[in-house]
Amino acid sequence: MVISTLAKSLDNEGGFVLVTAMLIMVVLTFLGIFATNTSVFDMQVANNDKLARESLYAAEGGLETGIEVTEQNLSCPGGFTTNRNLPDGTSSTLISGVEVLDPLLWRQNSAPSANQSLYPGDFYLAGGANSAARNPYRDVTFPPRDATVNPPQSRGPHTNLSIYGIVSLVQGGAIQVAAGYEGKGKGAAGGGALMVYDIHSQHLGQAGSESILRLQWNHVVGQEGDCLY
């Protein structure tokens, strides 16, 4: 009798479906967690890629703005006329949403950092990232700084430009032998002079995103237009 009862117990499949269903639910739960984590990770990667691209393109646009500002400033030998008085006693020039902090930026010499390269902190503080004194190297910023605080500060995503230039002679062309009869040195004609500018563009975007680009721009001396600002 005992053996018969034990055999029936072993043959009893009651509850098997419930156990199987629970196992399937556990597996599906783990798959759902894995899929959720993967989706969150993919969204983070996509968002970071978006921020990086936005800051890169904004910094690239800053270079284009820097070229135009430099050319306009070269057309004003005495510098831009300031039209914005700030609470810290300084003034700047506001041109269509672009704030020019240095009205004579075309007179800049070589960049202060080694090998003509600027670091992120160079756009703001001469005394380092922890310096309380705002002594920026940036010459241009947009959107304009908030003038309701002293000293004025940039808020939200914005672009900074630092522009440095040197004078360089341009190689010319002449017929060395045939032009020699005109006098000593006449056969080695020069091609004029260039103002060679390094335009640094830094964009600070959302969520701490940042891009810094540099472009070299050559201005031919004597090709300046009328001063507009």
C-alpha cells in the first residue's frame, strides 16, 4: 500500500503548469530588465552624441563669426565704438547679438599660451579655474553677457572667441634675371603683407558639453572696407 501511494505521488503532475509559468515569468522579467538597461544606455549614448555634435557645430559657427568680426574690426583702425556700458565700469560693443569685449582685437599679438594653443580656462580666468577675479582672454562672446550682475557673466550655452594675430610678409614673384637691369634687389619682388590670425572658438553647451576649435585666417593688408561699427 505504501509503495502504491508513493508511486501515485511520483506520477502526480499537479502544479507543474504553475511552476513552469513562474519560471517563464522569471525569465521574461530578466529579459525585460536587460532590455530596459540596454535602452537606457542607448539613449544616454545618443544624447551624449547629440550634445557633442551640437557643441561642435556651434563652435564651428563661432569660427565663421570670428572671421567676420575680425574683418569688420580691421576696417576700423581706431576700434569699434562701444555702445554697452556694464555695471563693473567696463564697456563693450554689441553687434547683432554678438558682444565684442575688445574693441581693438585686430591689434592682438601672438596667443599667451605655448604653441599658439588655448586651454579651456584661458577663455575665462588668467589666474586659473579657481580664481575669483574675472580676467578673461576672450575677445568676443555670444549671446551677450548678463549685465544685471557685477561682474557681467555668461549664462547658459554660449560661445567664446579669442583672436590673436601677427604680421607676415607674403612671398612675391618676379623674373630674377630680366628684372635685374632695373636696379639692385628689383628682381626679388615681395607680395605684400598678411595679418595672420589664429581664431579660437569655444562653445560651452548643455550638460557640460564643450568644443574648442581653431582656425587660421589670413587678411591681406590694404583690403579693408569701410568702418561700420
